[in-house]
Amino acid sequence: EYVQPDSFSLTSAVMHQRPFAYKNENGQWEGYFIDMAEQLEDIAKEDGVDFTIDIDFDDGVLSDTLTYDGSLNLLRDGTYDMILGDYYMTSERSQQVTFAPS
């Protein structure tokens, strides 16, 4: 029997790469991944899920110089539950994480 948990949380990061996620001339984040993250946040709130989006990376975990494979380590170690990014799905990466089409 499935039991609904009292609370549920997800933490997502957004990789920085134009045109998917970048700061515009006013210093505001925009791009496809930003829009997607905001939509996911709205859906999560409707379902009572605490959804955190890490875009600014104030903690220095993700940066513009982080490699794609390096960011996958952050999924495996539980730092993030998901990362929005333009990853190429390879057989090696598919054995490590689950990919979802956008």
C-alpha cells in the first residue's frame, strides 16, 4: 500500500549556458531552463512539494567551468535531485543517471 509522505522536497540546479540559462543585461536570469524550472516549481507547489531551484550557485557548487560529467557527480552524491542542462545522453552517462526529455 502506498503511503503519501507528510512532506517531500526536491532540489534542482540549472546549468549556465546560453541560450538556456544566462543573465541578461539587467542581471536577471532568463532562458529555456529558467522557464522550465519556474514551471516545475509551480507544479510542485500545487502538489505540496518543497521545490528548491539553485540558479545563482552562491555556495560555489556549480560554476560556468564545471564539466558535465562533474555535475553528474552532484546528482549521484545527493547534492541535487535533478539538474537542468543540455547534456548529451551517452551509454556511460545513462548507466549513472536517468535522463528525461525536455
